[in-house]
Amino acid sequence: MTWLLLALHILLISAFGLRILLRDDLRPDVRMGWLLVMVLLPYASCLLYYLFGEAALGRGRGRKRLNTHAYLLAHAPASQLQQLQLGNTPQAAAASVGAAQQAIAPPWQCAFAYAASVNGFVPQAGHHAELLADGSQARARMLQDMDAAQQEILVLYYIWLPDETGTAMAQALVRAAQRGVRCRAMVDGLGSRSLLRSPLWQQMAAAGVELAVALPIHRPLRVMLTSRIDLRNHRKITIIDRHTTYCGSQNCADEAFHIKPRYAPWVDIMLRMQGPLVLQLQWVFASDWGQSGAKPFVPQTPAPQPQAPEDGAPAPAEGFVAVAIADGPTERPRSTPQLVAMLLASAQREVVISTPYFVPDATVLESLCATAWRGVQVTLILPARNDSWVVGAASRSSYRRLLQAGVQLYEYRPGLLHAKTLCVDGELSLLGSTNLDLRSFDLNFENNVLLQDHALTQAIRARQQDYIHASHAVTAAQVHAWPWWQRIWHNLLAMLSPVL
């Protein structure tokens, strides 16, 4: 009997160990982390690896989910593929960025070419945007646009709470549906679980709002056996009448964020945008919607917006270049950290970054240090108090290296800085839903916008400066003064972060 148990033990550990060693998509640190855990906790680690080790959205025949590019090729009409300038491969889209070279400044052409290779969306000119003052203004403008909608409203949120903001959003959708506007609302099954259990969800359905749940968890055992329960749709998409979209970090929730009030207020950043990017995001939404089990739909081409000046107003400018980037477990691995590295490599004067969750992989961490070492002023703004104690501790494990390289570190005090922003040389901006952590890089479905515009980037840069003024600087002396046990704790959590 002993020999049988020993043989089963060896067979089990060998099978999982070989599976880990045979995976070419694993980073060495992640592979080492899993093998280490397997040695220390052999049986528990095998179970954990089965449940959480691979970014599987479905195990079994017919369960594979398409990436955004493949979904478009399968469902988009030829006229829209032409309008999107979508090639047969993402590489073709990256190569076609040359057609927009006149609008893209030479320092940023490589970054835009890489961004185009993620989903096959080609950067295009003709965008206009407004940086909204705060969360309250963003919510007010969004509700105003919804009440003026005449054709269609699409909304997708990771977190939608049944609080004042969530109720106002639901009521706006109900009003729109009752006057004949086609409304589709989609939420993540975990992040919006309180909404799914609230009367608001049923009220929207009764009013004719079409509803869908991304990655539902109402059957947790089935989810754990066939997928990963911690794969989440972290996107924030709002599209109104096919010509206006809101891009940024804000969920459908009050700034007080009643599920975690001790960290409030949540501080977000939002853009109200118009231009070709809207159709790109329509297809990102349609891909999530169609693959959630809801009835698929084909986004309609937006009607041309009037360009003639009114009442003697000056004619609108041609607009800036932008492109949507949708990342997730179905897309090419490591695309977001590689894009961040491209942006850092293109910087000549300064890079300013804000993110609530900072647990970078080696690509991003080394790029940050290398950029600072070559004389670029790199500034990183993080929250002083993080709602995730694991992330808060793991992020501080890299402080010493960053400060040694010359990175300026700030910790924001008034609340939880939830804005995800990256500005390069006052000309180029990346913002959206992605955090600089391994969860956003590997597990979450995210959406971002990369744009080149001096005026808008300067406005975002001024907002970042507001964050800095409300922060305290982290110095090398402070980090060196941390007790030894605190440093061990930070480094331990950072070491385990690839498998957490």
C-alpha cells in the first residue's frame, strides 16, 4: 500500500511539474514560483494550479473564446472592416500605420505600430476629446448624453454598485429603453454581484434593457472545474448613439465606494471622446457580448457627425490620432507590458505614471529603471493606502531599485488614487482600465486608449500634477529606514505575486 501511495504521489507531482515545464508561455519567475510552491505544498499546489495556474476561459471542446481580432474577422461586414482598416493579421495592421505617418509624430510611430498589432485596430486621426473635471462631472455628462440618446446605448462595467450612481445609471437606461432606444448593459459576474442581486437588475430587464453577465459565478463549482474564477472582465466601456464614448478608470459607483469606505474617495480620470475609436470600442463590446452567451449583434456604422460650424463658430480641427487597445487572456500574451516598455523607450524628457496597483513584471520594472538611468525624468504616483494589502506590500518591494535609478516616487494621501495614466513628453497619453500589475497583464480583460495630442496630454499632465501636490514624496532615506522584517515581508509577497 505504501508503494502504491508513493507511486501515486510521484505520478501526480511529475504530471503537474511537467505541465509547468512544458508551457512556453510562462515567464521564468512564474514557472519557478509554481515549482517552489509544488515542492513546499505538493497536494494543495496541484489543486491550486488546476484552479488558478492557467488562464483558461473554458476547458473542453467548443469552449474556446475568440480574441477581438478573430471575432471581428468572423462577424464584421466587409464595409466595416474597411472602415476600421482591419487587416487579415494584426501584423498587417501594424504595418499599415505607415498610412497615418503624416498625423503621427516620428517619435511615436513605433508605439502606435505596436498598439495596432494587439487587436488589429489601426490608429486613425479625427478624434476630439474632453478631459472631465472629476467623477461627479463625468457621471453628470454621461447621464446627460444618455437622456439625449436616440438610437443606442452600450455600457460595460467591472463594478456596478446599486448605490446613488448605479441607480441613476440604471434609471437612465430604463428611460432610454422606454422611449425606444436600444440599450445593452453588461457587467462582470464578480465585480457587480451586488447589482445582480438587487432589484435594479430586474427593473432594467422589465423595461426592455438587454442584459448580459461577463464571466458569471452563480455556479462557482462549475466555474472552478471548467475555467478560472479569478479571470475577470475589468473593462469600463460606455458608448452612446455610436458617436460618443467615455474612456478612463471610473466604475459605475459613488466616489464614496461603500463596499470599501475606509479608502474613499476613489479618485478617477475620464475622457469624453468622439471619433473612429468609437467603432473600435463598439466591436470590443460586441465581442464580449456575443461570447457571454447573450444574443450576438453587429454594431452599426455611426452616422457622420455634422462638421459645419454653427452660429459663426470656427470650424472644428481635424482631430488627433488615437487607437483602442483591448487586452485580456484571449489576446497575445504580454502585450500590455511590452506596450508600456515601448512608450518608456520612446520618451526623451519625462514620463509620468499614476496607477493604484503597482506589481510590475520584469519587463516594466526594468524599463522604468532603464528610462530613468538614461536621464529621462520618471515619476510614479501610487496610493499611500491601498485597498489590497498584498498589492500595497508587494509594490513597496521595488521602491529601493526605482529610487536608486532616479525614479521619483509619490504616494497619494487624500483617498485611493484609482486613475491609470501614462504621459510621455507632454505629447502622448495612455489611459483606461489597466493597472500596472500582473492581474491586469495576465488575467483581466482591459480596455485603453493611446492618443497623441499636445493639448489633451497637457491637461492630463496637469491632473497628474494635482495628484503630486496631494502626495508625499518617498525618499531613499525612508526606504532604507524600514525595519528588516518589513523588507522581508514586502519581498516575500513580491516573490509570490506571480502565483497569487
